[in-house]
Amino acid sequence: MKPLMKKELLLSMHPTAPLFLLLSSMLIIPNYPYYVVFFYTGLAIFFTCLSGRENNDVFYTLMLPVAQKDIVKARYAFVILLEAAQMIAAVPFAVIRQHMPLPGNQVGMDANIALFGFAFAMLGLFNFVFFSIYYRDVNEVGKAFVWSSAAVFLFITAAETCAHIVPFVRDRLDTADPQYLSEKLAVLGIGFVIGAALTWLAFRKSVRSFERLDL
């Protein structure tokens, strides 16, 4: 597993992946849909898989003395590491945004604790849709990204709409920290569990699909 992870980080990872982490700074932009910041992680995953298709990464890896399940496991470990790095990189910018002498985000959710809970769920949704399609045919990267992007932007639209019209979200979650801290921490925990569950389900489905794939 360790050699496969080294391959993922040194050979497979697209150069834009670490660069997109810097886009966490977009959380300090006034009146911006902050969920888009986390979508760039999905874009980095897409570029990595697309580059792998063009460079025959999957076929090369299959020639190594490793199980197909371990190939999928290494890719998921890379994805989880990248998404965790995005979350960590975003925290200081969210704190900075909270302390800027500006009104709250007029577009939708503020850069607060609840935003990270929703972002965990959103990334889990991306993982589930993208990899469920990708591992049915590793050559159809574009199809996987189109459907996962559609799911993510439906999620963003619904989440930002809730920040305007759903009283609990608007009046309690879409507020500056540390207001309503217990509710926001609950959303953070629930979002993390949902994201982790969707990613785990996607992993199990991906392994089954990849082992049946005729390459």
C-alpha cells in the first residue's frame, strides 16, 4: 500500500491539485458562494484521473504485483488526503473572514463552522457519484465528472437557497461564529458522518466495479 501511495503522490497527482489548495483563500472574498472553494478539490481529482487516462496510469498499475482492490484503495486514500488538506487549508481563511469588518455573506452561507459540515457532505456526494461512474469504465472520466459536477451544483443551489429561506439555516447556521455554536458543531459532525459514509459506500462499489472491469 505504501508504494502505491507514493505512486499516487509522486506520479499520478496532477500538478493543479496542490495549487487548488491555495484557492482556499477565496473564503475571504465578500459575497461569494463559498461552497465553490471546495468544488475545486473535485476538479483536481478529475484532472488527476484524466491525466491518468492519457498516460495509461491504470494499465501501468495493473502490471504491478498488486491486487485490484489495493489500486482502488490507494486512489481513495489519495482523494481523502487531498480533501482533508483542502479542509485544513480553508480553516485559517474562514477565521480571517470572520474577523473582517464586513457584513455577512449576502450570497449564501457565511464562512463558518456549519459551512464545513455542509462541505464534508458535498465532497462525499462528489466522491460517490464520480467514482461510482469512473470505476465502471476508467476511460469515461468526462462522463463521471459531468454527473458529479451536476450533483454538486444542485447541492450548492439547494444549500444556498436554504440559507435564504429556511429559518433554522438562515437565522442560526448562517451566522458569525461563535453564535449558535452547539447547532453548528452538530451540523459539522453530521456533515462529516454523511461525507464519510458516502465515500465508504463509493469505495465498496468502486472495488466491485473495478474487479469486474475487463481491461
